[in-house]
Amino acid sequence: METKKFFIAVAGNIGVGKSSLVKLLCKGLGWDPFYEPVKTNPYLADFYASMDDWAFHSQIFFLIHRLKDQQAIRAHPTSVIQDRSIFEDAEIFAKNLYLQNHISKRDYGTYRALYETALDLIPKPDLVVYLQASVDTLLKRIRKRGRAYEKSIEPEYLERLNDLYEQWIQEFCLCPILTIPTDEINFVKNPEHFQIVLKKIQSRLSGVEIIELK
């Protein structure tokens, strides 16, 4: 019988493999997944077609969905793994859109006020697993999965997100972070790679660092 209920968030840029890892971890650990609402966001296709017009709407949708997930995670009876955290929505994607002038200063202020108010009310993860990849790797994986609304994503956009991820990881202090470089590993096709990742996560949760990912 499980003695502690864990909450893990898997973080990382577009196309890095978050959903695939969540699926494998849930199968390996017997935990329940909370997936990112990509397919259900009614603004996403419009957002990629015109970021200036739809950025704020899309980010508000994601934030509301994420807050609902946080409530469900708090009440969930077993351990869970979340595909992208609420922190990334605010500190990476919304921030990037604001810096690129796709969200106005007024709208961004409204978004931040909602986000910062919510932070005191939501459960914090026991561990953030940060999947790290170069832009070249991200583009290859995005092309391979073939989502129509992602065809217009530019390398420069992914590069800016990567920079913001690295900044966020350096500053984040609400829970431990486990960084997994993924350019040279394939935990979907290579069971050995997945076992290394799994053992790394288990050892970090137990407080014992015993496996080095190379």
C-alpha cells in the first residue's frame, strides 16, 4: 500500500516528449496522469495563425484548465503525474508572449494577478522533471508528430522558450527539480533509457541520488 501520495510535474518545451514520458511513468509506477489540454483548447489553432489576436485568450484558457487540474490533483486519492505545470504557463509561455508584444501590458497584468493569487491556493509538486532539448531536436520531434497547427512554429520561437525555461529552472525554488537532457536519449523506443529516467526519479523522490544520466 502506498504510504505517501506523490505529485510530479513533467516540464519542458514544445515537442520535447512530456506526454510520452507521462504515459510511460504512469504505466511504470501505476500512477494517474493529468495531461495538457492541447486538443481541447478552442483557441490554439487561431493562436498559431495570429498570436496578436489570440494570445491572451489562449493563455487564460490554459490557466483556467490548469487551476481546475490543481484542484483535482489535491483531491485525487493516489499519486499523479502532470503533463506541464501551471508554473510554465505563466513563467514561460505567457511571459514570452508579453515580451514579444503579443499580449498587452494591461492584459498581462491581469493574467499575472490571477496567476499569483492562485499560487497560494494550489498544491506544490514533490518534484519537477524538466526535459531539456535543443531547438533542432524539438523541430524534428514536432515535425514527426505532424500536428497541423504546429507547422508554423519558427525555430526562433522555440529558442526564446528554451532561454526562458533555463532562466525559470535556475530561479525556481518551490520544489526539487530533476533535469533530464533528451537530445541523445529516446525513452519511448529504448527501454533502457526509460529505466534510467525512472530510477532517477525514484531515487530523487526517496532523497537518495544514485543514478547518473549520461
